[in-house]
Amino acid sequence: MTQDPLPESKIPNMPPRILLGPGPSQAHPRVLQAMAVPMIGYLDPDFMLILDEVSELLKRVFKTEESLTMSLSGTGSAGMEAGFTSLLEPGDTVVMCVYGFFCERMIDMAERVGANVIPLRAAWGKPFPPEMLEEELKKHDNVKMVTAIHAETSTGIRQPLEAISNLAKEHDALFMVDAVTSLGGNEVAVDRWGIDYAYSASQKCLACPPGLAPVALSPRAHEVVKARQRKPMSWYLDLALNANYWKGHVYHHTAPVSNIVGLREGLKIVLEEGLEARFQRHHRNAQALWAGLEALGLDLVAPDGSRLDQITPVWIPSGIDDDRVRQILLREYSIEIGKGLGEFAGKVWRIGLMGESSKAEYVLSLLSALEGILPRLGYEVPRGAGVGAASTALAD
């Protein structure tokens, strides 16, 4: 009996890309090499040592000595959902600082848990005003949790967290923070900022493939999880059960062994570079990008002083086809940038400089490409102005 031949693949080899969108970012070659080592069992005693090492490395990146650190099997959204399903019970009140697309996702998840969700919606493209939270908290006697996003990927805003944390603590509420886009690119000081639960993702500034959600759980939050009146609605994302695997090495699920080995290498790379040096690199390259975009006559969404180094949303010029520009960048220059979400859909491009994707040569390549593309579509720009301004910023 003859076997039918396999259908010819439309994409026989993965095409090369410069990933300058909102994620994933470029994976570091050392991470990919680490993931290619022989498979090991998820309960192998040597793999338990790897889990312990990853946990300790995460403590240093999250800047915490007190919190339990581990990495959930899933993307950043799994980290978000784990927080709500494990820390909230039906009827619990959660006050949410809302100023972008992913803040809105938080609302959806918490409502599915059955929580009493109070969204405080502020303007997109600006930092959230803490006084809005202060006024709302005065109206309630028993708020279980306050939430905020450190780096709103949809708007490019870097949100100050200490004032929000202080208000949460004044009202004896847990403080949950989305650090998906900031961990490894901006300071995330869990202990100093009084964060009870922080979650991130492997594919952004940590320069690993998607699939893991590093988290930090404070002792207080851990006690809340263990003292629940009913089991969390999600067995898979139960933070207590996951903690038993990471700290007690009690079987829970088949952990993504290769991803965790890759994360260990990625965290080592972060700390070898040094956190402060890494933060400065992200900021230096972002400043060069901002200077280049403005030299091309393009307007940035986030105000100066509140801009996120990792994600830069830029307003699309009137009359320019959003999809057409991104397709030309992808097909002719092998550069990926992101589109707008929510209120900003069709209105902005989102340019990411995260982890291994935050390089001066990538900034210059993108600006050079835009100098060639935009005039083709009817938006004249001064040739060489973007690259020149960015080069000057990098030299300075």
C-alpha cells in the first residue's frame, strides 16, 4: 500500500524577521540553544534544581526577597487570569485603574470570576491619575484588591505605581500589577512598591519564546489564596497548586520543560548585562526612535515623561493606509511592527524595542525603511532626517 505524499508546505522555512512589534520580541540565540538540549522529565530531581534556580533568578529581576516567585505555564494572560481566579472570590470588590486595552481585559476576567468590579476609566494615552482612585476608595469599606498595569502596551504609557500602592495599602487592599511588558526592561520593585501579585511574560523584555508567565506572590497574597472559602474556578491556574509544584515539588501538571530551561538562560542574560545597564539600553534606543520619528513629522501618542521605552505608539498620518505600510515593512524589509488596539485600532502603529529587539541597528533600519515607504504612499518626509536624528541621539 502506497502512502500519499505530504502536501507541499507553503512556508518550508521560517522566514527571517526583525520583530519590532508589541511582542514577541527576538529570542536571544543563547535561549534557543539552551532549549535545544535533550529532554528531561518534569519531576526529574535535576529539573527540580532548575526550578529552584529559576525561582531565585526571578527574585532578583522582580527585586523581591519576600515574595514567592515561579513561572506559570501559559502566556501573560495566564498570569493575569491566575491572579483573579486565585485571589478573588465571588462578591469580592476589586477597583481597577483602567487606561488602555489590557486594563479592559482585566475587567472581563474579573467579571467572569463573579467579582464586584469597579472600573475607573481614565483617558487613553496618559498616566492614570491616583486622585481618581483615592476618591473611589473613600466610598467603600471592604475593597479586596486594586489593579494597575505598569506598562500599558496598547498606549505606550509607563504608569507610576507607588502612589496607587500606597492608596491600596491604606485601605487594606491587595495590589495586583501587570508587568508583562516592563519586567527586564524597566525597574519592577515588588518589595519596595508593595506589590502583592505581579505577573509578566517570557516573550517581551526577557527575550524568550512565548509560553511562560513569571509571577511574584507576596506572603500576604499567598495566605489569601490558601485561606479561600472555596476552591479557585481554575484548577490549572490555581496559584497555591502551582506554588506546591515550584516550592514543594509536588506534581501538578506537565511543565513545559524546554521553555523553563530557556527562561533560566534568559534570566541569566538579563542579570549578566545588569538590570540598570539593561534599563539604560532600552531608554537610549527608545530616545533615538522618538527623535527619528519626530524628525519624519510623525506624532507620538504618549506625552514626554510618561513614555514607555519598550512600546512606542505613533499616530498614523491622515490618508496613509495602516495595513499597507505594515505589509510593505514585513514583505520588503522583513520588519514587523504592531497595529493599534481598542480605541486606537487603525489610528496608531505600535513599535516595540524589547529585550533582544532593543538594538540601535534595528532603530536605524526601521527609520530608513519608513523614509522609503511613506513617500510612496503620499506622505512626504525629508530623506535621511529620521536616521540622522536617531544617529545624533545615539551619539549623544
